[in-house]
Amino acid sequence: MGEAYRTTIERIKAQGGSKSRLGIAALMWISHSERPLTADELCHALAVELGSKDFNAGNLPSISTLVSSCQGLISLDKEASVVRLIHFTLKEYLSTHHDIFNRPHAVMAEICLTYLNSNHVRALSPKPSSNSLETTFLEYCSLYWGVHAKKEPSHGVKSLALELFQESGGPGHRATELLVNRALGWDNWHFGPYLPFDGLHCASFFGLVEVVAALVEMGHGDLNEGDF
């Protein structure tokens, strides 16, 4: 099986151009995500451009393009609309061959934070519909960016997290609202008089020591002030 996977991954890389990039990136997300990704979530993740404030919907690949780019290593569970690897042994193979992906968790954290910092998210209404296409990737980014960042800290993650937390009333506020809602077991988009839950608390929640230290040094938040 290992030899078959190695040969297929070589074919993916040999495609060149966008198909090679999409194929490897799709395998990275599916094999390292904190929960199974829906087809729409995966497509949105692959459409985010690091370093860009604009989320371009024109970059969204089709799921058929992704399946084709992965040369048969992924499949779509149509009933659940979830994208999966073809076999559990492929996940084991990808997790033990570290040369295939370059710091995957750091990259995924940076992509999530880039999305949360984007003009697209900043322009969302205060209470967007939880099943709207415009919020497709918002839940995953809000709940798991810090999990990926804890696994592989990077300078890029730190900078993007600080940007998120300094955006008063912007995407940082919305992302932490969603995080609090889920942490307390509430339904999506249940808002109440339980905020602020500031960036210092959020970074502490995820255990991001470097981000917490930077926020304290910048005088962001009062260490002795409690929230809800």
C-alpha cells in the first residue's frame, strides 16, 4: 500500500500547476483537519490566499476538480457531503511521511486566521445565518485555528493572531463569540450578554504562550479584569 501511495503522490505532483497544488493541499487538509470537512469547507480552505485581505470566490475549486487532482486518493461521501481519504492506511502513510507537507498545522492556522482577518468576514452581518454559504468556513476557522497554531507555532501565526485580536468589533469579536457558544454547548449563533471574551482570554484558552506574552507586552487587556 505504501508503494502505491508513494507512486500516486508522485503522479499528483507531476500534474504541475494548479492541479498539483490543489491535490497536495486537499490531502493536507483532509489528513490534518480536527474533524471531517464538508466539501464546501474544503473548497473554501483552498481558495484562501495567504497575505491577501480579500477572499476571492472566483478561486473556489469544484469538488470534482479536487477529486481529479488527488488522483483517486479522496472521495466524496455524498450523503454526508464530507470529503474523506480513500482508506485509513492513507492517513497513517501521510502522517509518517513528513516530507509530503511543509509544516501543515502552521499553514492551516495561517489560512484560518487569514480568512478571519479578511474583508469578507469583516463585512458579515452581526448575526449571519449559520447555514449561509458566506459563513461556510467561519465555524471551522473560529473553533480550530488555535488548535493548529498550538501544534506548530510560527511567526506568521503570531502576527495574524495579534491582528485578529486588535480588530475591535471585527472578525476577532465574531470568531470568539462562536468559540464561546460552542465551548458552552449552545447552538450556533446564540448570542447573549456574555461578552467581552477578549483576545487575551482566547489566546489563553488555546494555550498560545507566545501570543499571550505578546498581548501582555502590548498592554492588550487587563490581567486582573474578569469576563463572564
